[in-house]
Amino acid sequence: MRDELAGFTIGVTADRRRDELAALLQRRGARVVLAPALRIVPLADDTDLREATRACLARPPDVLMANTGIGMRGWLEAAEGWGLAEPLRGTLARAYVVSRGPKATGAIRAAGLREHWSPASESCDEVVEHLVRRGVAGQVVALQLHGDRQPECTEALVTAGATVIEVPVYRWAPPADPAPLHRLIDLVAGRLVDAVTFTSAPAAEALLRAAGDRAETVLEALRGDVLAGCVGTVTAEPLVRRGVPVSAPSRARLGALVRTIVEELPRRTVSVKAAGHVLTLRGHAAVVDGELRPLAPAPMAVLRALAASPGKVLSRTALLRTLPRGADEHAVEMAVARLRVGLTAPRVVQTVVKRGYRLRVD
């Protein structure tokens, strides 16, 4: 496996499949920051799920709207524990089954059922539009929820004349340990990560909610220096709505998301020539004449500032503004010294007496 992402730092907000996504990124050389934005709480013993299941058995649904693979599997596993799995499968087998995406389709087929329709966009809105066009007046629709309630979907179906049975298989909850998420928010706000990945729309909402009064700062970072990588268009919607440009694969798969990031991040790098060397800036490293040179945040911040205006002299005061809070002009000198050592090309950064520093481009 090539190290296409060497030198980049990527935040992972997923919970359930975070290790799988992290491994895919790390195999390509990325440094990964794990920070689940939410966790899934199964509801196998929840009375609402049991009541929804009994409601489906008492009044068999004409339509099943399967939203997620984990949700459908969880529902059938819970029914198994209650001794209702076979009656539930028999009831659902007679319904018109729509699955929102490939994972839901896989769970449907694994249960011995058959899907009748699935949207290309994996969008709940498209599913509802399809059902309304098909006609649901007087019909019962079993709506398998994915996390929180979906009042807009329920209301649209009810308005079209359907009776909706909401099936809550799991719910979202804050992470058990919020510290990693707040650390990631700090890194995004400080533009110290190159990308953040999202595998669900609720995770994107949760990160912004956890950011609190810094949410706009986080959004500004995601609109500029920090790439927002989403597993699909549905996941991307909360960010797109807030003006964040996102990168998402055409197929909602983790592998496809990683390939999208591999294609996108290197295109966002800055390359300059200085003192006879070619420097390419990545998140926490510089590639000097083809060799990766990892750098600490302060030297990296100085290099970014100098590379933004090659040959221009930047004062210590100007460079100080690029460093973490609380730094002083002595910290600038230390960062420059560490930068020269880290690059193993000391002539790249030139000291201009009584004025500051610049990249030597002559």
C-alpha cells in the first residue's frame, strides 16, 4: 500500500466502525485522531420497540421502509429474543419493501426478505416521494427509524393518508467520553487537522453542537483549510446546508470515502521552491525533495506562513500570530530553529537582521 496520505492528519467521528475506517486511513500513511461524535444505544429491551413490533403483528404493514442495516438486524435480533422473529418475518415478507441504501438491502436479504425498490440517492426524502407517488392512502407503513425520530418523513406519509408505525431500534447518545471530541474540535478550529470524516448526518450535527460558541469557527475551518469527507450525500446534508463544501463518493462505502480523500488531500497541498529545494506542505509534515519531514505544530505554522508569501520577509510579530496562544517572540525563534533542523535544509529559512524571516527563493 502506498503512503499517499503520509504527513496528513485526519479526524474520525464515527463510533461503530471507527477502527475499520482508521485502519484504512493509516494503511495509506495518515495520522488518525479518533473522536466519536455519538454512540449508538441499542434498544433491544426497550418497551417502545416491543410495542412497535406487536403493532406490526396486529396490523400487518403494507409497506416497510428499511433505513439502515444495523437497525433492521437489531430489530430482528430483538424479535428473536422475544420469540417473535418468525411471525415478524412472515408479516414483513408480505409488505412492499423499500430499502434506503445497500446496507439496509443487505440486511433485508440476509433475513430472507426481498426489497422491491431502493433510491439511487440513499435519501429518505426520495423514498417518501416514491411512496407518495405510488400511493399510500389507507395503507400501514412500518418506518424503521435510524437514530432519532424523523418527523418530516412521518408527517409526509400521514398527510398522504398512511398510518405510520415508527420502529425505534436504536438511538443516538453523546459519547461516553467527550474529551476526544472536544480535542478534535480544538484541532479543527486551529486548523491542525487536514480532514474530518463523517459517516452519519447526526455525527456532523453532534460535532457542531459540541463546539458550542465555537461552531462558526469550526465551520469556517471546514469551509477552507480542513476537508470535510462524508460517506455519502445524506451524511453531508447538515454541512452542505451550512455552506461547507464536502467531498463524498458516489457510493456510500468506507473504502470509497478513503479513496475520495486520497484523491482530494494531495491536490490541496502547497509546493514552493526555496534555496534549491522543492518543499510540499502537508498537514503535519513537509516533503523536502521527495523525503517526508514530520514537524511539530509551531514549526509547521511558521513554514505555512512563510510559504504563503515566498521571499517576503515576515516579522517576528507577524509569525507570532500564527503560533498557539500564549507564545512570545522567543517562541518564534525556537520554532524557526526547530523548523531548520526538521527540514534538514537550514538554508531554506533565511534570517533578515532586524526585520524577521523569509523563505530563500533566490
